[in-house]
Amino acid sequence: MVKKVALCLGSNKGEKGKNIRKAVRLLERKLETKTEKSPVYEADPYYKNEDKKDKYYNCCLKFEKDISVHEVFEIASETENEMGRERDYPNAPRIIDIDIIFCDNEIIADNELAVPHTGMQDRRFVLEPLSKIMGEFTHPAIGMTVNDLLYECDDKTRLKEIKDFWKG
């Protein structure tokens, strides 16, 4: 069965723009499909223990494919590892971070992953880009659209759209 899948990508280490572009190329090759891309935003760090100078580049991707959520997780993890993702400590600067936000209307919580992504409804750096490509999609557990979740979000993280990112 074909599913709508949403991913959120983030980078705050090295050449962030190149990291995001490379991750998208690798994901599209491994998934064997093109993705719809949100604008890319520069965001202040979300967690209190992060260095404020390590700003993030964030974007969301959407694709439709007959694939299981665990297959998506394996491909996302492979891509992170191939790009040199290090997990030195919680919220450490990262070359790339790839999170599964939605996999159609599936609700999964097992030892490996949680989908929809827990806490996504509280994070402007996820909701803002996601609203550009899936604004009317309804969160299967909360029952609100992405646009409504963004409107209700209390996160005051400053975001700045990187104009013409995908043209370069």
C-alpha cells in the first residue's frame, strides 16, 4: 500500500547546506523516489544544553511509496551513518539528523522508533517547514492538522527561511 511519508532533516555541523543537499540525494537514491521538499530554514538550537552559535538548517521532505516505516527507518539510519553522523552525547552537533515525522496514519511505538515523531507538535522547526508541504495532513494521534498544530505551537524558536536554497 502506498503511504505518505514525512521526514525532517537537520544539520548544525560543518557545511550545513551541503549536508542537507547530500542527505536528500542519498535518500532519494535509496528510496528510489523523488521527494517534495519544503523550504529550508535556519533555526536557533532547540535544546537548552546546545551551544547557541550552532544554528540549524532544517527542512522537511514528503514522498509517497509502498514501504514500511521500519524500512524508512533503516534507510534514514544508513544515510546518517554514511554521512558520518556521530552520537557523542545527547543533542551533540550533528552533520545530519533524519527523523520520521509521519508514515501515513500509522501510530507506532516500539523499541526502535516512535511514529508520529514524539514532540513534533511542540517544535516550530518541524512544523513550519512541514506546513509548507503537508499543512492539511491530520496528525493521526492528536487529530489536528499540521497547520493547526503550528498555530497552537508555543515554541518561540526563531526561524529564517533560506531563500532559493533548492535553486543552488
